[in-house]
Amino acid sequence: RLTAIAKRFRPSKGPSDRNELALPLRPSYGDKDEYALKFDHAGQALDWSVSYFNGLEKLRSLQLERTAGRIAGVSRGYAPLEAIGFDAAATVGSWGLRGEAARLRYRDTDFDASDGRISHWFGVAGIETSLPGSASASVQYFFRRFDGAPRLAGMPAGEEAVRRQLRIANNQFHKMQDGLTLRYAQRLLNDRVDYELVGMVNLRERDYAFRPRVTMRYTDRIKLSAGADVFRGGAESFFGSLKKNTSGFAEVIFIY
């Protein structure tokens, strides 16, 4: 099956938007139209697809702006992006296997000068299974291999400080970055209660995020749920920079 999509770009909303309102917004190079193609094959032992995208990145990036070779400030915007990807999934007994790989190329981005988006390879390999007691578990390994790493050596002190902040904002620290995601979920009491534990850790920085969730169906019309989003890590790490976003919640849902 072949699927084609064309649409107009709309910027995403992020948790740092209000903090970054003072930063000038970069022009999007007039590239407001986006296109995507996907060819997928399903229904046999191995499901797979190949996809292509041409448009703008979905989450904003920050980069240096220079005047006469000197830093004039930092700007925010959406880098032009061209991507091609492949993914596959298969079931072997009680195990589910999946993987994906993609090449992301950011056009018109000179990261050596701006510390903006860096073109890279991205990949994921995962395995999941069902467990006794209506439970399931999965683990994934992911990586990003960049064409280069943000530069810090030999920089003037002022520029190095700014570049360190951009490394955090753009989640670009090393030429090779990788990590793990883990998930455990279970249904209890005849499916009236279910909970889920999800965690993610970056192996190089050792920063992590943890997200527990629990839901109870009190009646057919009333549902109770609670959870939290926890971010931890060093000051110069992606999840560590989000510590202030750590939060918990509880809610009651009435269905009419």
C-alpha cells in the first residue's frame, strides 16, 4: 500500500515556549508545505514499511546567530528537514520484535558555526512479550549517530557557556548518543485496575525520566486515575534540565 500526504506546516507547542519568547524566530526559508510518502507491507510474518518526509522539523531548535563573525544572540525556529526511514515488526511465539532506522538530514544548517541541528542516523530495536497475570513488558534500545558533535574545545568562555546551553536545548551532546526505554504494564481485578511503569535513560549522561500511571474503573461511568512525570539528571543533561517539570496528578473522569 502506498500513502501520500501533503500538508501545511504548523509549529508545535513545547514546555519551553514561554521562556523563549524573547528569542527571535528564524524564518522558515519559505518552506511551509510538507510532503510525505509511505509504502507499507502487512499481513504476513514480517510487516515492514519505507517512508520519506520533506518539510520542517516538528520541535523547535535553537542556534547561534552571528554578525561579523561574532555572536549576536540565539534564535529559535524549525530547521528544514529531509528524512527517509525503514521499520519492521514480527511476532515469534509470544515475543514481538520491532526495529526502525532513519536518516535525518537538516538542510541549510551549518552546525559548526551555529550549533544548530546536526544531521544524523536514528535507530530503535525493541522486544516485547506477554507475561502471566495479564501483564506485559518491553525494552527498547535507541541511538542517534550524528555527523559531528557540538564543539566546546578552544572556544572563548562566553561562547562556550552559550554552546553548552544549546547542547541541552537541542539534546545534542556527543557524536554517538544512545539509551534504553522500559515498560511494564498489568491489568488486575478483572481488568478494573491497570497500571503502567515507563522509564527512559540516556546511557552517556545517565539522566532519566520515569512515568508511572494507574487507572481504576470504579463504575461504568466513573474512572479514577493518577500518575507522575519524573525527570532526573545532571545540570548538563536533557532530562536533568527538565527537573522543574516533574509533577504528579490525580483525576476523576465522569462519562455521560
